[in-house]
Amino acid sequence: TKNFMRGSLVHDALYQLMREQHLDPDVYRVQADKELAAICEEDGMSLVRAAWVYAGVRIGGRGSAVGDKPIIEAP
């Protein structure tokens, strides 16, 4: 089976940087979402499935990028 974790890890790291206000989500969110789809394709995901992944993060990802959720840190 294919492992598509690399794209998710990169995308999650970029979103975390946006949540922590190191990157402006209005500037970098679209590129982060495109990078996720590109890495998924590089790792063997079909173009159709990568397009669905991209659509999903475009539709539902804003709250995770703009810091609407509190940042919880381990003790």
C-alpha cells in the first residue's frame, strides 16, 4: 500500500506556522494546500484523489490555519 503521510506532515507543519502567526494565512494557505496535493501526487496518489484532498482542505481548512482553536501545549 502507498503511504501518503509526507504530504500531510508538511501541510500540518505549515498550518501550525500559520496558527502561531509565523506565516500569514491570507498569503500562504493556498500555497500550503497546493503543496499538499503536489506531494500526494509525487508519492503516487491519483490526480483525481489529490484533487479531492485539495478541495477538502480548501473547503474545511481555514479554521485550522487562522488560529480559531486554542493551542494546547504538553506540560
